[in-house]
Amino acid sequence: MTQSTTYALFVPTVMRSFTCGTPYSVDGNTYQEALSNVEVVIQEWIETAKELKRPIPPPKGKLMYA
């Protein structure tokens, strides 16, 4: 049996908007991959919000580790 590790990142403001309030995460096989993936999701969310002329909330909170 092979053990694997997956890293999941959560950006509450962005993720709740995508999923109508349901928790959602972005993952990767390494921390760097997960971070890269979540950066893409955040950038795409901002671009879509601008296209739809929706407000972009300011960042809040702080980086937290679980």
C-alpha cells in the first residue's frame, strides 16, 4: 500500500462565491502545487468578477495552517 499526501487550500471569500456558501477547497500533491492551483483560481475569480461587474471584496483574515 502506497501512502500519499494531498494538500488542500481554502480561500473563504472566493470559494463561498463559487459554491453558493458550501465549503470548497483547491488541492495539490505538494504544498507548492496546491498554492499554485489556488493562485490560478483566485486570479480567474477576479477576472470573472470584473467581467460581470461584480464587487471584489478586499482580502481579510490571515494565512492559517491546519
